[in-house]
Amino acid sequence: MTTTAPNPVLRIAPATPAQAAVHFRASLRLHADVSDVATALAAGGDPGFVVLDSRSTESWDQGHIPGAVHLPTALIPERAEDVLDTSVPVVTYCWGPGCNGATRAALALAELGYQVKEMLGGFEYWVREGFAYETWQGPERRAADPLTAPVAGACGC
């Protein structure tokens, strides 16, 4: 009798539904979606969190989310308490999915006692989804990429 090895997807069995629920609930406690952040900021008033851009000054000048606080990751330990309130959750971002700067910034902030989430997709997906941003020259906005924002900035999730 010949047995066939499981395909690569099922080589390791999926988690139980209970294990998956614990994992995904924890993930949502640590991550925010670009569209959700944009929606909360566009609603006006206090969104209940502050957005932190952890990139370099050169990157910040090229473009950043309006209203974001600029604090490069390397400066967080010495400057966070000067610009952030520990009672207000922080949403970090960097360039995009290929960059772990927002993760490192979130870790540094968590170690200092801040509640923190990482914005998935970073600045790249903010721009790709067609949301307005600011540069050293002023406000800008690009058309939404239909692969990331098929319906006016919403992922349809």
C-alpha cells in the first residue's frame, strides 16, 4: 500500500478552531489595518490613539500620514515621554510590508509601558489605498491602486 505525503499546506495540521481563535484575536490586539486607521482619523475628533511614524527624517519628508508624530525608532527610548502620553494607545508605521521598523518601534514603546499596535502595510499601503498624505512640499494624494483598494479605499474585508 502506497501512502501519499500530505501537500505542503497540510504537512503540519491546521490549528484547532479554538487555537486559531486565540491566535487571531491576539493578532488583532497587536495590528491595525490602514483603512481602519484612515476611517478613525477621518471621523474627526479624538480617535483615541496617536499615529507614530518611526522612519528617518528623509523618509518623513517624502511623505507621512497627516497628524502623525515623527519619532524615529532609534530615538524612542530617549524621546518618547516628551512626545507621547502613556495613557494614549500608539499605532506605529514605517515604509511597508517589507520593513520591520514599525515592529521595532512598537516593541520599544511596549517596553516603555505604552499600549501599541502596528499598522499593517505601513506608509506604502496608505498611499496605495489612495489616502491623503503630507510631504515637505505640502499635501498630496495618489489615485487608489485597484489591487489594494477596489472600493474607494476599503479592502472589502
